[in-house]
Amino acid sequence: MTQSYTTRLNAILRNSVTPLVASEGFTHGGNIYTRYLDNHQPIWMVEVQRGRWSNNEKVDFTLNCGVLIPGLIPVSYTHLR
């Protein structure tokens, strides 16, 4: 039986992406990977967004990347912890 694309994407993240970015200091929750500075403010964020064109034959996804410059814009980070 063919695995669902969600199961396949989760396996790719768990077996390939998570170990790679964890070795660079990123933590993750769900499909969002965050690297924090010493003062616990996020500096880099990468989100793996499931593609709407995925099916049981191919997994389609988008990487959304962001960089935070602390002090530039006051923001609350409580939703990231």
C-alpha cells in the first residue's frame, strides 16, 4: 500500500531534515525550525509548508525562511516557545 504524502513528508522531516538542522543548533515544533540566540530571541526560522499539489506519488512542499533582527521591530515571541 502506498503511504500518504503526509506520512512520507513527516518521514523525510524526521529522518533527514531534523537531524541536519539540529546539528546547526535549530529546535523544532511541528514543521517550524527555529534557531535562538543566547538571550532566547529567535534569529532564524524555517517552516516546511505542505504543498497542495502533493499526492500519493509525489510530495510537494515549500520552505518558508525568515531572519529576525532583534530590536528592529518589537514583537512578542511567546507563541514560538
